[in-house]
Amino acid sequence: MSAQPGQVPAPPPAPAAAARLLARIRAHGRAAQWEPAFERDWGKALDDSRVTYTLTPLHEVVRAWQARLDTAPAVGAFIDAGLDDADGVDLDQVLGTRP
């Protein structure tokens, strides 16, 4: 009997993923708000990576921001449609807490 992992870990992002992500953020309509937030998250992940000697915090920041940017059009359409969001779910509950 061999042990199988319960969940296969996600592959790490490409080495240039953070740079491409930052370019996407800068091209977005909310760049003025999102760029400083991304840089804050990235800086904290860099510090965490230096302490833990692992790239996992950096990978988590890239995945979280990719998810935010990928869902931004749907969220924008929802808000523009004037739909009620009182029963919404916090994005951090869906994506997990930010590093």
C-alpha cells in the first residue's frame, strides 16, 4: 500500500509571473489603488521568504493577485449592474488570508 497525497499542490508560478502580474495591475483601471497594495503584499512575502528560505509566500501572493485580476471583470459587471451585494462573501474568505 502506498501513501498518496490528499491534495496535489499547485505548480509554482512561472519565474516572470510577478513581473507580468505587475504589468497587468498597472494596465488596470484601479492601478492607483492596486499597485501599492500588490507591492506591499510582495514586500511582505519577500521578507517572509528570506526568513523561511522558501518561495511559497511569493507564490501565494502571485496566485492571490492573479485570482483578483481574473475575477475583476465579473465583479465590475456585477457592481455596474446595480445588483445587491449585501449577502456577499469577503474575497479573503474565498482566496484565503493574504500573506
